[in-house]
Amino acid sequence: MLYQRSSQLFTEAEEVIPGGVNSPVRAFKSVGGTPIFAKSAKGAYVYDEDGNRFVDYINSWGPMVLGHAYEPVVSAVIEKAKLGTSFGMPTALETEIAKLAVSMVPNIDKIRFVNSGTEACMSAIRLARGFTKRDKIIKFAGCYHGHSDSFLIQAGSGAITFGSPNSPGVTAGTAKDTLLASYNDIQNVKDLFEANKNEIAAIIIEPVAGNMGCIPPQQDFLEALRQICDDNGTLLIFDEVMTGFRLAKGGTQELYNIKADIVCFGKVIGGGLPVGAFAARNEIMNYLAPLGPVYQAGTLSGNPLAMAAGLAMLKALNADQAVFTRLEEKTAYLEKGIAKVLTSNNVLHTINRVGSMISVHFDANPVFDFETAKNGDNDTFKKFFHGLLVEGVYIAPSAYETWFISDALTYEDLDFTIRAVDKVSKDF
């Protein structure tokens, strides 16, 4: 494939945009080569500026559950835009999508819309701190909750030490209130609580991790977190920016039958437009201004274009709940096919999957946390990524990102992908 136009556009972008991109992973730094500049997308395919077509397994990092340019979403946005793109005032549409979201997700009474998953997680943490009157939070290594200061923390020197900033601009004062735990390690979490008694406001977690590849929670891990929070007066926050309305109608709370205290949403809830939300039961949400003392605001929060797109998407998913079964079946088919050809080509690998999230780790050992995810052979992944790109298959340009399956993918697309994996992996 030729990427002449993409290469030219990237050179131009580097002159006026830091690194040539507006989100770092797009720069292809971890895989090398020139970023692909998208021009259009429809259904299961994305088309670049050079006219190349790719079977898409990024799907805008998750929201395109029903495929790109899904007609009801596109039509809803167009019709709403004709009436005005933003008012900075309440609209009936916000209440309509709020009612639908609350009806679909267990254990929430009220929801507030914001503009991104980052903002949703940031606001959820502030709300948890205000509600519990405590300062510290626990997050898990490898889980990404956006680029808010509280989340850009790396491990300290021991299991129960404070974290330290992993980005300049994040102060040590902020870092001291973020405790870092190992995913799927409940004893590590217990140690943190023991060392910080009556100080921890919340645990925030991707209940199915997607930012170190797809990593499922091990059996009873989420249940144990729920119990620890109950025992210590701590709130459990599920970051369902990726998983909400994708793994099940009610997200991972429904999938695993675990109740979170606050749930964060993004991506799917906006039908692909910039949006986020956080939700909880009444006693917690009523702590937000203007009812309570915890302040959160946004001029574009609940903007009509994002609300129209999100409402169209949620209506479609709510009306056709068999979509989640279809997604599960398609992703299982893809997993089986990829595993078969990698095994036949003697490629060491582990495949993790939950519903329509899947990732290939180039290591024969189980991958259950960030440390085991880092054991994967990154050189092999680079060959894998670029080989698939040449064959017309677009996966995330990072070994630490999950793939997202859309219902627009046909079994012919899946077979095409499996054949591409077979061809590429023969050269490893």
C-alpha cells in the first residue's frame, strides 16, 4: 500500500501540532512508520487519504459498536445541527437520554453529562472525595482514566508507598493522594488499606482493562473490591468509558453482577461524538452542585449534537439487545481463528477476550496485569501491526491497547482478517 498523502499530511501537521497529532498514540511512536490519516469510514471499514481501505478494529477506540457512519446517528446529528449546535441552556434532549441511560444501567438513579471520558473520571473522583470527606484514591497500574493529574501516577518503591508523577506538570502534592495497586492482586489492595486506614475515598478501576491490552478481572476480584469498599466506607468507581453499553446493555455491572457506587461513561454514550458522563445513586449524585457542595460545570456539557448522537445509539442498542450476543459470537470466532493460525505458525501468544474486546499478546504466559502485559514481544507486535496494515487490516498502533469489534463486521471480514494474520505470522 502507498501512504504518500498520509506522509505529506503528517509532515505538515508536525509544523503546527505537537508531534503532528492531537493524541499521542496516533503518532505511531510505539510501532514506527508514518501515521495513517483517515478520510472517511463506513460500516466496518475506514479509508485513508491515499484511498486505501482497512477493516477497522479500532472503531474510534470503542464507540462504533454498530459501525461507522451508522445512519440513525448521522441523521440525528444532521437534523439537530439544523436547529443550532450549542445553547449553553438546558434542553429536553438531555433529560430524554438521561432517562434512557438510567433505565439501561443497574444501580444508578441520576447521571450528569460532560465532554469526555477524562472529564467524567476526574469529576467522579472529586465527587467521591467530597462525599466521603477523604483525599486518597487507589488506581491500578495499567488502567487509564484519562490525563487528569490524579491519574498520571506511576508506582513508588514498594507495595504500600505513595505514587510519583509520571508526567512533568503533575505535582508531588497531587501524586501523594494517589495510591497505585496491581490489577487482579487483592492482597496488594488490602495492604494499601491497612497502611492508609480511614483515608481512602475511592477505588477507581477499569472493570475490564483495555489500556494494557484486554485484561479480564480474575474470578472474585471485583467481588473482593466491592467487599473491601463496603468494609471501609470507600466508594467503588467503575470506569466504563470503554465497556459501558458495549459488553452488555448495563455494562460490566450487569455482566459480572457487581454494583459500583459511581460509574463513568464515554465513547458509546455519545455515538462517536465527544461526550462523557458519570452516574450514581441519588445520595451521591445529590452531593453535586447545584444541590450539593461539590462543584462541576461545563459550557458544552449536554450539547445537543452529542446528546442526539448518543440518544440514537442507545435507542438502537436498547431495541436490539441481541447485538451483544452477535458481538460476543463474532469476537469468539475471530479469537478462535487467530489462535489457530498463530499456533500453526509456531508463534508464542496469549489471547485475552471479554465480549467484543480482544487483544493478542505475544507471550505464551497468562497476561493478567500490567507487569505480565509488558512481557510481550514488542518487536513481534511491530511486525504484526505493519504486516496487517499492508494486508488491509487496521488494529491499534500499540501493544497495550484492546481491539474493538463492531457489529458491522461480517464473517467474511473476520475470515479476511484471519487469513491476513496467517500470512503475516508466517514471516515471524
